[in-house]
Amino acid sequence: MDLYCSGSGYNMTCASDEYPSVWENYVVVRIDFGDYICDQGALFDTPCVRYFGGSPSQYSFFLPDYYCPKYGSTCERAR
């Protein structure tokens, strides 16, 4: 089995399916009974789109389903 590893500072993280650093700015959250992937690397509010599994690189955040504030807990549906 091959392992893909990413280093960060003095830590090394490995996974069998993809480089862990692929997930560095992304998080999967539950909103209204659905899974959404959010891009926390965005400049302002965090855009979130419906998540169906797989790598974050296959998702586009250009037209998000939700925006979540960087500091707070209430996400709002994108218009």
C-alpha cells in the first residue's frame, strides 16, 4: 500500500488515498441534513457547496450554496 505524506512544521501526516495537505483549507460540515464542503481559505466569508465525497480539488466554490462567517456559527444560503 502506498502512502501519500505531507509535512507541516515538525509534523508529518500520511494517508493512503491522497496527500493530507489537499484538505489544508477545507472542512466538511453538516447543514440542514446535508454534507457541505467549505473553503476556509477564502478571503471573506467561507463559501460552502454540497459535498458528495472525494477530494476538495474536484469542487468549485464559484457559485456556493451557503456562506458561513469566519467567526460565528450561522451559515446563510447564497442568493
